[in-house]
Amino acid sequence: MILTVDIGNTNINTALYRGDKIAFVSRVETDRLRTPDQYAAEFASIFRLYGADSSDFRGAIISSVVPELTLVIKKAIEIITKCTPLILGPGVKTGLNIKIDNPAQLGADLVAGAVGAIRRYELPCLVLDMGTATKISVIDSTATYRGCTIAAGVRLALNALSSGASQLPAISLEAPENAIGTNTIDSMQSGTVLGAAAMIEGLCARLEEALGEKVKTVVATGGISGDIIPYCRMEIVHAPNLILDGLKAIYDKNCK
């Protein structure tokens, strides 16, 4: 069994692979104050929940955009699996050709998502990752990573709106029946959900124009993607485990 772990600013996503098939996927809240023992205890509970025997682990791989937690999670995994995880970063073979100003600055989550998309989808491809930030990566027809856009995530923007305007309440991420809101909640939901969908549509069109190639696939992942992409007026493939699949491919490339 291979464990893949994606450490994000909001959640830590894990998947356990038996061969090339996912046995289970789990998500825990990112907490920068927890110790390795606390994370190890939580992971062990999750493994028991899904009937996974920690003695069967052959390896693990981590991607992280939270540097202060990378070694904490690494130690937690070592405690429960007795395996030293591979940490996605410089020196790890990914097979991804990165053409940006400083390839070393590309986030590990974007690398893993791009690798997962290249293995599975027709190119050129746009990879939409909707979490704490909304990111769209551009992969051209030669499987080269050309760059990305980064915007505030949907929940981040919504929380800023609710906290910054005293008369605006907290709302759920649901679209109203009509884009023209006739009350405060419907108006906020329209602006948030339909506004995010419209931004994605507009950015994808501009990215395709800048790339100079017809984009064959737009694929979406991330915790917020399922709430937004149904309202986009374009074809988008929903792949919630894309980053974890990319991590598994990178692990295989380095450890087999």
C-alpha cells in the first residue's frame, strides 16, 4: 500500500492506494499547532476506520504548501507506517517540463495536479484547483507547464465579504434560483457562486487565447470545485483526486 498526502492551507487530503486503485480518500483539517503524535493518532484512527493495516505500507509521498507542517506530517507518517515519506520538491523526478520564470517556485500541489492531468487527459489542458486559492494551470500540447493564474479562493473571498461588511451575513455556497437576487442572501449567493463560475469561464477563455492553442480539456479539482463547476457554462471534468493521483504517479517514477 502507498499513502499519498497533500497538505493544503485548509485541509490535509490523503489517499491509500492498493496497486493503482484508491482504497479510500480522507480529509482532515489543517492545524498548524498539532504535534506529530497528534497527527499520527488521527491518521491511525482513520486507517482503522477503513480497515487498513499499517504493517502493509510500502511507502508514502507528501506534497505541501504549508512548510511549517511538512516535517510534522513526515514524522507522523513515519510513526504509524515505519516508512520514510518522499517529499515532493527539488531533486524529485516528476517528468514535468516547467517553463516559468523560476521553476523552483512552483507549488508542489500544482506540480502534482499537472502530472495527474497529463497522464489522464487530452492536451492542451487547463487544470483548475479550487481551495484556499483558486488556481488555473496551463499545460500545452507538448505536456509543458506554461504558467498559471492565482486568485482568492471562493470561501476566502466570501469570509472577507461577510466579516468586512457588518450587515452581510455568513451564507452557504449555493446558487440562487435567479441570478438577480431579490434579498440579501440570494444576492450574495449569486455574486459568490455565479460570480466565481463566470470568473472561471472568462479566465479560461483568456488563457486559451494567450496560449495560442485550442484547449482540449479543462479539469477541476480542490475542495470547492464541486460547488462551483456545475454553474460554469463550459465543459469541465471534475477530478477530486487529481493531485493525489499525480502524487502516486510521481512516487512510482521515483521508487519503482
